[in-house]
Amino acid sequence: MSIASNDLFSIGLDERDRLNKELGGGLPPGSIVLMEGDYGAGKSAISQRFTYGLCEEGHTVTMLSTELTVGSFLEQMNSLDYDMVDHMLDEDVLFLHADIGDSKSTFSDDGGDEERKDLLKRLMEAEVMWQSDVIVIDTFDAILRNDPKFEALVRENEERQAALEIISFFRDVISEGKVVVLTVDPTTLDEEAIGPFRSIADVFLELEMVEVGNDVRRQISVMRFAGMGEQVGDSIGYSVRSGTGIVIESRSVA
């Protein structure tokens, strides 16, 4: 889809939640979005909300998951009342599952030890996944940690150089007006590995869970938002509810 540079990729669902409004009207085209959060912080739920809303607004999305299969993805989306079946049938969304935790990989050829080699290279060469308006990789840190070449560079303290090579590829992708969304658990990567991604992210969101008494509250802290439309909130309180999806909370989290 060709869009003007001042148009945003609306994440829609204005009648259901206020997330699109809280984020200033959508994601800026030609941007890298980094979504950080510890395990359980809600990265997948927000990614799924982005995916559904974007499809509802007529955008195309590639969702690459290191955790969910297509069946569990559809089941999880349905539990949040984000029905993706029609969007999948209409090819609005391309769902890919990367089996990086075992001996097989979505991006691998057949054959023993070769299967885990150059996972990032195979990812970048999977041309069909980069054709969508928005590409979501959940979770990107798992791909980095399971790529033998990246692992070797980490052992040689050259992870920063490896990160810069990946960033160069992402810059080529977004130069066409696309958006790349990366979810990362910062506890799994060295500062030298994650630092470059934080530095170049056009949109940097930090997801946190805060315990208040017996209540666990979730919040999105907007660390950076270049190319925003309207005013973007510094902190967005939200919850994830079965049968409802993402709900924006009016209260702020201290």
C-alpha cells in the first residue's frame, strides 16, 4: 500500500479502546518500533492488538512468532475477541511460526546441524514476509539468541557490530514506508546488543507490570515517539481481559 509520508498506520478499534488515540493516531510509516518488556509484561498481547487493529483498518501485516503456532495464535486472538480467521483467509495477515527452540526452523533447509545456522540471514532472505505494510517480530530477542553467528559475535564482544548489520537491513525495509515492530525482553540480552536497537528506534515503548497492593497494573511508558500525529501520552495504563482484549485504564500508574 502506498501512503503519504504524513499519513499514519491507524491501529483502529476506536469504538473499543483508546489505544490508537493514546498513541497519537497510529504508527508512523517508515519507522522501527521497539517494544520492550520482561516476560509476562504484555508484549504479545499488545502486538496482537496492533495486528488485529491494523488489519481492521485495511493494512497488511506479517506476524512472526517464536512462541505461537498458527493454531494457538488464532485461539489466543479469539480469546481476546480479535477474530483473525477472515483476515487470514483474505490474506490481510501472514502468520509465520519460527521453531527456534528445537532442531527445526521455519527458515531452514533440511539437514542436521545446518538447520540453526544463519537464522537472521534466512529471516532477512524470506522475501514474502517483508511485503506487508507492517512486520511484527515477537519475540526478536529469541531470534538473536538462537542465531549461531550472532552468538559467536557476542562471545567475541562484537554484538554491537552484529546489531548494526541487522539495523541496516531494517532501515532498507522501512525506506519503503513500511513499519517494523520488534518485541524484546531486555533481561535476555546484553546491553551492547540491545543498545543500538534502542538508539535507532523511532518509537520506543516500555511495557511494565506494577504491583499495587494485591493488584497488578500494566502500563506502557512511551520513551520515544518520532513522527507522532496528535499528542502521545507519556504513560498508558491498560489491562488484558479475556473476551474483551486490551482495555485502556483511566488511572495512571505511579
